[in-house]
Amino acid sequence: MTTHLSRMRKFGLFFAVALLAWEAGSAAAAASAGSGTVTMGKERPITFSDAYAFRAEDFSDSKKQVTLVILSEAPLDKKAMTAALRKEREKGAISQHISKAYIRLKVEEDGDIREYYLFVPPGSNVNVSSNKTKSAVTVNTAKRVEGRFFHEDTNARGELRRIDLRFATDLADIGRPVRN
């Protein structure tokens, strides 16, 4: 005989199993890898170890989309970053969730990376737009981005700045592209 209590237990068990399966699927879908270094003059090299990516409107043409790839020297709180982007709908929403040095790459629709932003706490930043960067983006879809970025130049003091990065990550599910 099935009682109200036994039906509740079965429903509770079903709900728990479904929740665990959903959590496991979310973790698998968020598979990402980021690596590489930035060396600026005599400063210590910054080594990046985590990656996160999402879609944004192109700053100069809101009808176009770009992929923004974040590489960080510390693990990223991807759930908090995704929630902030969904709520605030602009790329700046994630900055409060990144505590260490990071670099943001702007991947154009054609796969080129001609712009990057580097932030090194407590407040140093470099924003570069150049046609002299080298990139090899092999995947740039609405779901995933993979590639390599390389740039070498000298800063205003004549010191060498060298960037060599690799990334492969699923894009965060933030809904429509955010403002750039």
C-alpha cells in the first residue's frame, strides 16, 4: 500500500538524484583551461592558470558579437561571475569577483585578437589595441573558445613586455551578449 509519506520519500529521492545529475552536468560543461605568462620589464612574470569566457556586444557595433576571454593567476569564482553578468548585463560586472592579476582578451568574430586589457593589483593596468598581436584561435563558437595569443613589444620605458597565453574553455551561459 502506497502512503502519502512513501510517495514523499520517493519524490525526495528523485529530486536529490536529479539535482546531483544537474550539478555534475554543470561542472562538466564548465571545463576550462588557461595557461601562460606575462612578463613586463624587470617585474616578476605573472603566470595564469584559470580561464573564463563569455559573449559581449562589440563596443563599436552592437550588432556584432565578440568573445571576451579572462585568464587569471588565481582560481576564478565562475558561478559568481556568471550571476553578476546575468544581473548587470555589462562586462565590468565581473571585476569585483577577480582578486588577483588577470588579462582580458577580445576575440573578434573572425578569431583575431587585436585588443587586451591587463590588470595587476593593487591598481596597475594596461589596455592595448594593436594590429601587431599574434593569435591562433582554433574554436570561436557560441559555446566554446580555444586558442593561443602572443604579443611582444616595449613599454614607454623601453622595457620588454611579452605575453604568451593558451586557453580552451566553454562560454558562460549568460543569456544574450552583455554590453562591452
